[in-house]
Amino acid sequence: MNLSNLIFGFYPYIALTTFLVGSVIRFDREQYTWKADSSQIFEKEQLRKGSILFHIGVLALFLGHFAGLVTPHSWFLALGVSDMMHQIVAISAGAAFGSLCMMGGVILWKRRMYHPRVRANSRFMDIFILDWILLTLAVGLLTIPVSIYHAFNGDASVMVALAEWVQSMLMLNAQPEYLSGVGFIYKLHLFLGMSVFFLFPFSRLVHVWSMPLGYMFRPYQIVRTKFVKQR
């Protein structure tokens, strides 16, 4: 078995199994650590700016990757979306939201590393997972010039190959040979991205499972302040 088969044939399932099973085990055994560990009490301004940019960017990137890679190729063609159009949209959205996410991530990284009180209350994994996400983002942004070069030459084969590999993997029949013609920079981005799922249960990222979506749909509440009537 070569390295490519190991990384793109077996590692995805190791990462996803760790992501799911590890999250369940942590929730069951370490519920007191199941939180975002907000450091807002130590510093607010940079946290607000960085968090908004980062979360908008990362949510858009996740949804864009999911839609672009999981949707069958034939569906795009049936909707009148050619491979080249698909690639141009992916490049544009990836550049825009990737840059947004990177700006927010750098603000959060600078805050965590150089604000004395935030740094003093940061665990090793808090810093490591942020470093890893930023590295994944940086490599993802580096794929954009390569994709632009492919687009100028009318070549969308890499995008199609990446989608076919992702779909084969989700069908529990990963086919690493789909990536045989894919450049190293794309493969590195895939590995780093899969590793985010592997590291997920061991980091503060688990708070994603507890996203308070219920607040968006709960009944409107009126809060009245108590006051003493002056005589």
C-alpha cells in the first residue's frame, strides 16, 4: 500500500470516525469541558471583529465546499452549470470568503498570542487548533492561483476529480486513484482539512455541536426593568 492510498483511502475514515465517536465520548465523559471557553471577559474589541469575520468566512466556505464537492456532477450539468462556470464560481467564492476568514483568523491569532491575559488563559490545544485552521486556510488560498491558471486554459478536470473523490469517500468506497492527476497543493489542503475533523473532539471546536439555533425560533421576550416610583 502506497502513501496516497493510506492518506486518501483510509485516513478519511479514521478522521471521520474520530470526529463522530470522539465527540460522543467527550460529551459523555467530559461535559464540563464542552464549551467554547470564551475569553471575552479579558478582551472584547478584537474578539468581536475577528470572530464575526472568521465565522462568516468559515461557514460560507464549509457550505460552499459541501455544495460544490458533494453535489453530483450530472446535477450541475442538468441545471445548465458547465464545469468551467462551476470552477469560476468556486474560485470567486473561495477567494472572497477565504480572505474574509483569514483576516478574522489572523485577528484572533494575534489576540490569543499577544494579549497577556488571553495568552495566560489559553491551553496548548487552543493555540494549536487555531494554527492548524489558519494553515489549512493559507494552503486553500494558495490553490486559487493554480485553479485560475487551469481556468485560463479551459481545464476543469481537477475540480471534477476532487468532487468524484469526495463523493466516493462518502459512499464508503474511497477511490484515491481519482486524485492521481491532482497537484500536491490540493492534496495538502485535503489532508489538512481532514485533520481538522480528526482534531475536532480534542479541541474547543466541539461547541459547534451546541450552536444555539433555538434562539432564532423562540418566542419574543419582553424584559421589564424594575424601578422605584419617586414620590
